[in-house]
Amino acid sequence: MFGRSKSPKPDAASFDDDAALEALGYKPSFKREFTNIATISFAFSIMGMCSSIATTFDTPMLYAAGPASATWCWILGACMCLTLGASIAEIVSAFPTAGGLYTASASLVPKRFRAPVGFTVGWLNLLGQVAGVSSTEFGLARMILAAAVIGTDGAFEVTQGKIVGLFAGLLAVHGLLNSMATKWLARMTSSFVFVNVGATILIIIVMLAVTPRSEMHPPSYVFGSAGVVNEAGGWPTGIAFLFGLLSVQWTMTDYDATAHISEEVQRAAYAAPSAIFVAVVGTGLIGWFLNIVMVLCSGPLADLPGPSGMSFFQIMYMRIGKT
């Protein structure tokens, strides 16, 4: 199904994985070419910690309750996501099939409810995939164009046509990449975790190193009431503060994507749920540190989002420059 590339000789673990699925009455259909590191890397890449935070940083910072919302809503939402991620990981460990929650639901509900539950789960899954992929590509298009604005000192003009055109092109390119054979996808995916986490840690270190201590915001601005600025357009401050959850909610999602490749994973009943749990915890903690550092080094709130239209890029440009 994924191409004609030769598959490694199946080992005992592969046979055990297939036997476990057959015991559930399910016939395995894929080659198991994802190693443990490739599976963990895939789980991290789904959430795209660094790029996702860059895309959604404006939501709590400029459209919710300001800096404190960006700081506290992330860790609050991450803790909530951990409970969901742990639950989904447990389900995946029991039903490591490509259908994920769609398949598991057939075994977890009474027989008379299987059809309506399967219908609901299936359609919600499809809608989530369509919305998730589309919004991710749209965010990437905005990031690339924002970088172009900064790189040309504002000479480059961003239009709706350019955003949509680049968005469509990215969809096509990434669609082709995801159509490659499992063997090549597994190899490419293995490096994603190092790029994703490495870039995040590098940004944290560099931002702290280049920002003068005198220009860093005090703790009361980053964590306290001085950082609560209601920018939600008439909503009560408490509700506006919680709007900051939209950033972490969008970033830490699609946990069950790892389930959808579980039939291509070696020792899937262990590797897939472990990857989900590690990715959720890692994204939650490292993402929180990134949010704290960006708020700490953000400068005057009135200067955001800047000419690029994205606060994350404006803060980096202000502190690091174009180089």
C-alpha cells in the first residue's frame, strides 16, 4: 500500500503485534517499520511545539488577558491535556490499530450503541483531521510570510491572495510527502523530535542570553496581576483570562494520531502509548518554559504584534535581529 520498498525481515515482536490484533478479530495490513524513537518523534511532531506556539502566541497575549494568561493558561491546559493523553494512551495500548479511537469505540460500548458511537467518533475524527491539517498549513503560511516581512524590513507586502496561495502549495507538498512509503516516512520522522525540541531549547537559551536583564519584565508581569490585561473586547476578565487556553488546546491535540500508525510500529502496545505520554509531558513542560521566556523578553505590549503581524516573530526580531 505504501510502495515497493523492501521491508526488514519481521522479528518476533512483529509477529506478537500481529497475533495480538488477530486475537481481537482484526487483520493487520501494514509493515512495521517505525522504531521506538521514530514513534516518539512522530508524537512530538504532531503537536509541533515550537511552531504551534509561534502561531498561537498572539491569542493569549493580545486577544485574551495578556501576558499572565499566556503563562498560566499554558500549564493549566497542559495538565488537562495530560489527563486526556493518559486516557488515550491506555486505550491505544489495548487496541493498537490504525483505526485508533474509531476502532476502539466498537469494543468499549454496548453492542446496541456501536453504530451511533462509531458514526460520531468517525466523523469527529475526520472533521478534526481536516481542520487540524488546514489550520496548521495556514499557520505555517503566515509564519513564512511574516519572516519575509522581517527579512525585507517591511518592504514585502502580505496579501490574502499570497497567504491562500502559499497555504494551498504547502498542502500539496506535504500531501505528497505523506504519500511516500512507510520506510522513508519512518526515517524522516526519526529526526523531527530533535529538530522540534532542539529549536525550542535553542530559542529559550538565546533569548535569555541576548536580552539585557534591565529589559526583562518583573515576575509580577510574567506571573502576577501586573500581567493581566483584558483585551477580549468586553468579556469579563476571568473569562478573558481563560481564552488563553485556546493556544495550548490547539497545540496539544491529535494525540490519537500515534494510534493511526500503531500498525506500522514495532511493539505497538508499548511503544505507541509511551510515545503519546512522553510527547504530552514533554510538550507541556518545555512549551511552558518557552511561553515564560517569550513573555519575559517581550518588551512593551503596545509594540506587538509589530509589522510582521505575529508577536512571536516580533519579539525574536527585537532581541536577536535578522541574523
